[in-house]
Amino acid sequence: MGFSETMKALGDPARREILNMLKNGSMTAGDIAAHFDMAGASVSYHLSQLKNAGLIFEKREKNYIYYSLNASVLEEVLLWLQELKGDHNHES
């Protein structure tokens, strides 16, 4: 997992929508797929890309896989964006 994979994963609108959905808590792939008009294989692909980028975790519980946000990677991206923008919280 690297920063370029993370940024690439964030570049897709469907993946950003999945992340937005997960901010309210863990969801199964079926719950996520119900929000989209795309094949289940496409949703699985997007989940795989998000997982490979480190943006989500998966947790198996009985017959289900639950997906949740990896807040630490999102925080790293936000910190980088703030630095790029020049937002510094310290005085010079």
C-alpha cells in the first residue's frame, strides 16, 4: 500500500461514495451494492481497490464480511493536503 494507490482509489466517484457511506459505520458488501446500479462484481472490484489502498478494513463475522473505514489513512491524506495547501497550525 502506498500513497499513489490511495490517491488512485480516491479518484473514482463510486469509491468515494462507498467511503462516504462507511463514515456512518460498517456495512456488508450487499448493503453497499444495494446503493448502486452496477453488477456485484463491480462493487467487489471497488471494495478490493479501497482495501488495497488501505482505505477500508474487512472483518468476517459468520457468513458476512463487514467493511469499515480506515481513519488513519484518511487522516494521513488530509494532513498531506493541508500541508500542500499551506495550512499550518503552528506559529512561525
